[in-house]
Amino acid sequence: MSGMGDVLAGFHTVWEFDTDSVLIRFERGIRTPKLLQVLGERRVPYEALAAVEQAPGKHGTVVLRAVPRPGADPLADVADGQLKEGCDPYRLVLPAERELLAEYYAEEIRGRLGPYAAEPAERHLVAAPEPPLSFKAYDGKASFDGTAVSFRWFWTGASSAKWKAGDRRFEVSEITGVEWRSPDTPPAGTCGSSCAPRTARSRTRPTRTRRPWSSAGATGSSTNRCPSRRRSSPRYGPRLPPSHRAPCPPPAPTRAGSPSASGTWASCTRRGC
């Protein structure tokens, strides 16, 4: 790198290089993932990185990604590889025409990695983000007051087992560990938050197809279509199939509304005429 203050700007993320670290800043906007907006910015020492990867991205882009050492970043340890690509704070997406520039900075970062880059870190080298003391989820609300963790369930989302058990409170001494699990990657054999609700049964009525009965040599005009047949009833007898029905009489050349040889065919106004 030429010196302090070199900036590499990508989509929603900007890397600003220093002599011993890289400052990763996240833009605030409707298209920026919520996690990155909350983080704001993070300073990552080169000592906390294990490698830098470069690969082609989607839709004419190139991706530059820093790989943190295990144990160096508490956020990466909690996520445990479950974050989506768009929410990865170590991922920088650039236009494809800046591929050579991305390759240059990747080589520069690799040259600044510490001698223990391939080994897990003995302590956290990246500052942990400020954790929330309470947050709401689909089925309840969790809060921490410094001594205990409390869960308050919502009747609109909590399962029947949670609702019957009631609100819970656990002292810190009773907790053996805390694990975050993404809804997209539930543990094997469990449902988690990724289960889809049962879909409602379809109540749409079956559509009825109408057969456009027409006489022989019909030209498609409304005057050449047969009158509507009445349904089968004791008064009119059983309904005959089309092969046993008499063909429709052709219209007589007469004025509309005047009687003709075939009755009142030209003046018929019933549905189907």
C-alpha cells in the first residue's frame, strides 16, 4: 500500500487501510443489511486475519473477503459461519472492472499478516460490538439485567409448550452456555425457526368449461350459433348427446325482429342465441 488512508470502496462497504489494521465501514441505507447498519464500523488488525480470498461474484462483480483467525473475533465465533453472504462483515463486493485493484490490495494484506496467521488466536483481537440488553423475536422477548436472563412469551407466536410453561428466568450461574442458531440452518433433527406454516386448503371452485355448439357450416357469427339447450328435466325429457341432436336451422334472410320461416330465430334475444 502506498500509505495510510488508502480507501477501497465497494457496495455498501468501505475498507480504509492503515499501517497495522483495516477500518471496515458500513453504509446506512435501505439496501444495507440490518446487521451491518447496527455494526457501523469495525477496526480489524492484520494480526486478527488468517487469509484474504478473492473470487468472482455475481452480476459482474469481484469479491474480496478477509478470513478472521478462530478466536480473534467474538462476533465471528458466535455466528459460526451461519451468516449469509450479504451479512458477512468481512466481505467486500466490487465492480468487475476493479479486479486488478482488488488483487493488489489482497496481496498487500497478505504481506502484512502476522506469523501466527494459521493458528487460532489466544484472545480476542477485534472489539466485540455492544450487545443489546433486550430484544424481541417471533415467539417472545429476551432481556438481561446483569444477573439473570428472562424470557417472556408472546401468545401470538410461542408454541403451546412454551405458553404452558410460562415466562422463565435463569440466573447466570444456572447457564452453562449460549448458542445462536440462524433460522436458515437449524440443527439436525429439530424444527427451529425455519419451519414453514401449514398452507390453507384451497377453496377455489372448479371451473366449468362451456362447449360452443354450432351448426354445420357456422361462420362464428352470433346469428349462426344454436340457441341454448334446456337442462334435462321430467318436463323436457333426458338431454341427448350432441350426435343425436338435430342441427340448428340456418337463419332466414329477414330483418331483425321480423318473423321468418323458422319461427322467430332472427328476433331471439335469449342467452346463447
